[in-house]
Amino acid sequence: MTVKKLLSRILISVSSISLLTGLGACGKQADNNKEFKPLLSTDTTCSIKVAGNYSNFESLESEFERFYEYYPNVSLNYVSMDDYENTIISALLSEEAPDIYVTATWMLDDEKMKPVFENAEILSDPALNIDLDCIRNGARWTLENGDVVMLPIFTRSYGMLVNMDIFEKNGLKVPEDYGEFKEVCASLKAAGYETPVMGANCTSVAGMYYSFAFPYFCNTVMGDQGKVESLNCMDSSAGESMRPALERIEDFIDAGYLDPELCSAEIEDDYDAVIMRFFEGDVPMMLGSGDMVSGTQKRENKSEAFLANPFKYKFFVVPTGDDGGYFLDSVNLFFSVNKNSDNLDMTNEFIRFLMREKELGNMAAIKRLITPTNDFSLDEVYSSLEGFPEDKAFSYQETGLNDDVNKEFRAAAYKVANGEMTVDEAIDQYGNLWE
């Protein structure tokens, strides 16, 4: 049995309520926000190594400095490893194995990655005193027996950056449902904004079609186990489940609010180019992922247009549904602990320090990703997620959909949007769309 099959599904009602109120997930919030109290001798001397695949990890290094205030003789180091998926296993089995290492959900499907989790410590062991209660339930990965071996550090979602100055200038409010979305776009076109919405015209998860319609598609199929199983099995008849989302893409493009050809001409990639195009200041709404949002902070000073005319911007879910948008909660990066670490006690002490709302919020703010806690107000860019409707929030794991479905939908959306297929043709070709 694979590790993924051992993972329990997180109930929508639980994760959604915690997202809305923060009450269920932060039962120890008061304790969590208190001053950190060291449990080991503050004179302890040792070295702890963290391994990952980020080329730089400034937010983690910030936490190293904060930890030194309590343990000045501990040395913490981050090591970026090339070809991480092929080197982390050998690293864990070497004499210089990392004490903490990055893990990700894709590893759970890969048989060759088993040693990554066989060497992982059970972090939910009460004896470790690691407080997990301020982690959103939707961001947790728990084994069937209740054990936790991966802790979320950053999360992401999918939506759009909104130029708030353009909306204020034109007396508009950010739309909350699909009807309002189209009305706002019509008003923006009338005001001279040729293409109210832009994004990367590609098939990646950072592309505009994923942000626009994939959460809507997920909401359509969730709760119907029969549909989910058929989609996962690549049953050709299951393609019909994509119809509502694909028709919504087609409708929006036909209305002239999104121009794939123009997006291709002006946006070369789904990260840097998207951000820099948005900073030109004439795009009301830019579709993309949380990873795209994370890159905005460093690029503000690289955009001559933004430096000359800075504007306020925020992240919102795309209101594709008739009753609103959907918050798709996804973990960007996990930490696991090497149970064979030579300095396991201090390694766990650092993890205990890190798993606090304050520290996770600090890391997320520096990286400009979404914190895995319930406090979305830590970064003004993500403040729109505070108090998000409980019945429209869910984690990707809750959908039950596998990666093949994800790819098929992305391919279908791209082909329909670019006129390569009709909606009916894309539906009929389900199971054979991804190339």
C-alpha cells in the first residue's frame, strides 16, 4: 500500500469551518501566541541541516535568526540540492544526512520515494510538544492511524491579482459571483480596458484556465464519488463532468473579456512575464497561482512602470460560480524530520518553535505565500481570504481527483479556449487530451 493510500481524507465541513472561523483549528491559539519557552538547555551546541530545492530560502533563514535568540550556540544551515527528487534519498542514507528535509505531495505517488517517508519522524507524537492546532485542517496531511509525518510550511491557492486602484478609479467593487464578474468586465471594457482579464495562455497549473475554472470543476464533481472514480479511471464518459467549467470558459472568451491570442503575444511565461505585465498597470485582473503572487514583492522594484506609478493590488479567488468563487487550498511545501538525526532533540525543538502562528506567518509574509494557519490577515495581499464562505473552501485532497484528471482538464480547457476543440469534442476525447 502506498503512503498516499494511507492518508485520510479531510472532511469538508471541518476544514471549511476552520477556514471561516479559525476556532476549530486553533483550540490552543492563546498558548500558541505566547512567548516561546525553551525546553532544552539554552547552552546546547550542535548543528542542524535543512535540505530543500529552493535556490534560496530567505524566510527560513529569518527563522534561524529568531531561533538563535533562544539557542545562540546552535548552528542552522540550509542546503539547496540540485535534482532534489533524485538526490534526497541518497542524502538521507548518507553520513551527512539532513536533519530536516522538504517533502511534497507528489512524492506520495512515487514508489521510489518510499525511503523519504520511511525515514520520517512521527511529528504528532505528544511527547514532542509540537502544537499542530493552528494549522488549517485543509492544510494537514494525516495518516490513517492519525500520525503526522509532514508539516505544511507554505500553502497556495489559485485566483487573480486585482489592481485595486483601477477598481477604485472606476467606482467598481470586486465581483463576488459570475454575473457580477461579467458586469464588471463590461464596465471595464466601456471604460477603455480592452481586455479586463489576462493571464498565461498555457496548460500549467499557473496558467489562467486553471485559476479560472479548475476550482469550479472540482466543486462540480465533489460529493459524487461515482463521478470522481470514473474521472480517475479515465472513463471516456466521465468527460461530461467537465462541461459546466468548459462552457464557462467559452462563454467568458466569447464575451470578449479574455483574449488568449493577446495573452500569448504579451505574456511569455506563467511566472515572471505575468507579474511584469500586471505591473504595467493597465490590466484590471491577472489570473494566476499563489506562486505567481509570491514573486510580486521582489519584482516591484524591477518594473519601471510600477515604480513610476505604483498601485495597490490584492489576491482574490475567481468568482466563476453563479454563487461565487471557490477557495482551493493546496500545500506548497512541507517539512519532514529525519528520525535518525544525530541531533533529534534540538531538531524537534526547532520544529516546535517553527510550528507557531507567529513564525509560520512571518515565513509566509517574507515569501508572500499563504500561511498554513488561519490568520489570512498577516499579508494584506491575501486579506480577501479572511472569513471566506465555509461551503466554498476545500483542499485538493478532498476532491479525490488524481493527477491524471488534473492534466486532462488543463488540456481540455486550453484546447477549448484556443479554438482547437469545441466543448463537445473535448468532452468526447476525455482520457486522450494530455499530450
